[in-house]
Amino acid sequence: MENGRMERMESMEPISAHYTTAYPEIHPDSGYESRETADSQAKTPPAPTYDEELVHKTILVGDSGVGKTSLLVQFDQGKFIPGSFSATVGIGFTNKVVTVDDVKVKLQIWDTAGQERFRSVTHAYYRDAHALLLLYDITSKTSFDNIRAWLTEIHEYAQSDVVIMLLGNKADMSSDRAIRREEGERLAREHSVPFMETSAKTGVNVELAFTAVSKELKHRAVQHPNQPKFHIHEYIEAQKEKSGCCSYF
Ligand SMILES: Nc1nc2c(ncn2[C@@H]2O[C@H](COP(=O)(O)OP(=O)(O)OP(=O)(O)O)[C@@H](O)[C@H]2O)c(=O)[nH]1
Ligand SMILES: [Mg+2]
């Protein structure tokens, strides 16, 4: 799972004002997060208010190089800068307030290091996660083949009711494609998890991946008896952009 890229060093510029790297002993609810908040307040306008009850912890996992950090930055800032990120060291996180059905929800998104040597660090974060986005790279068969091993780890360390979504990233790289979309769909069906192809580069389906997870978590947290039940699979099918189609890119 190693890819030999340079690692992001602490001395490098942070990838975003909202993004902070952390180490295993630092918990997101500890002083570390408030230090980050105070810092980002100095540079950015005050964060929008949100329902304190609705803080969703989402964690990004998958092999090194599949595009976890790029996906998070695309979602957070709507940017993609090719080759700008070194392999994540340890773990980083970003807070983002999103509106789900007129309710503001705070998404705390943890970006893990895919490299094998950080595995014990990232395991510690699984159990607090409400949702888990599991990525592979559509141009890398190895990253796809490793999905089963990732799912085994997830079932071992995460809560049993964690919302899992499988994402085939780098959908823009159609000429280097190694995994057909149908293969991703089949694997997702086998494990009863929703699936979509994304591109951190073009942004295709990036917002949808996070929105779908937020909606699912919000519906679980706030049950209105008169509201129809939310079905994440159906929502995704209705919303997703068919990334395999040449016309989109
Ligand atoms: N074309 C294309 N390149 C991408 C995409 N997502 C990521 N990349 C590139 O793939 C490389 C790895 O991306 P990262 O976001 O650092 O991958 P990662 O999963 O965070 O890797 P680790 O931090 O080591 O676990 C970088 O050169 C990115 O520019 C994408 O959707 N399309
Ligand atoms: Mg990374």
C-alpha cells in the first residue's frame, strides 16, 4: 500500500485554513480543536452556527494515493491542485457546516493516512466515526483489491451501525481506467453499501458523497414521525452524475 511519495511535513503550508493535522493522543474534542478554531477565526469569517446536537464525524479511508486528501479539499474549498499534496502523515481533520433539509449540521471530517505504517494510528479513530467513506482509485487494481481488507478492518474497529460508502475516485482518468464502474457497483452490492464514482479533480459527485452521508445521519438523529424514511441508496441513484460518460468531462 506504500507508494513512495514524499510525506507532508509539519513545516509545509497547511492545505487549508480549516485543515489541521493531529496525532493519536490529540482528540478532536480536546483543546486541539479549539486551537484550530481560534486560528481559523483569525483568518476567515466566523463559522456559521449549527445545531450543536448534529455533529457528524466522518472518516476517509483507503490506500495511500487514492485521493482522500484531494477529495476533502475539493469538498471544502472546491479546488484541485494536481500533485500538490504529499502523503498524509498520521491524521488530519476539517470542520465544515453543511445544510441538510434546512438544518445546519457540522461535519467533522477526518482524513487518514493510507500508508500501512499509520494503520494503528487511524484504527483509534474508527470507533468514534458515524460515517466512513472508503475510497479506491479506478486506475489502481491494487487499491480496489484492498477494499475487502479495508472492510474487514472497518468491521473490526468501527461501530456496527457506521454508515459506509464506497467511492471509486479519479473517475476523470478514463484512459487509465483499470476498474470498470460495474465492478465497483458489484462489490458495493455484495457488501450492501452505497457506491459512486467521484473525481476530486473535476468535483463530480464529491458534494453528493458528503451530502448523502449527512442526510442519512441527520435522518437517523432527528426522526419526524410524519416524514418518509430516508433511503440513502435511492437518494444517491436519483442524484448521481454518471461519471463514466464522456460527455461530462
Ligand atoms: N486525476 C486525478 N488525480 C487525483 C484525483 N484525486 C487525487 N488525485 C491525485 O492523486 C495523488 C494522491 O492524492 P492524495 O489526495 O494525496 O491521496 P491520499 O489518498 O490522501 O493519500 P495518503 O495521504 O497517502 O493516504 C495526487 O497527486 C493527486 O493530485 C482525482 O480525482 N483525479
Ligand atoms: Mg492524504
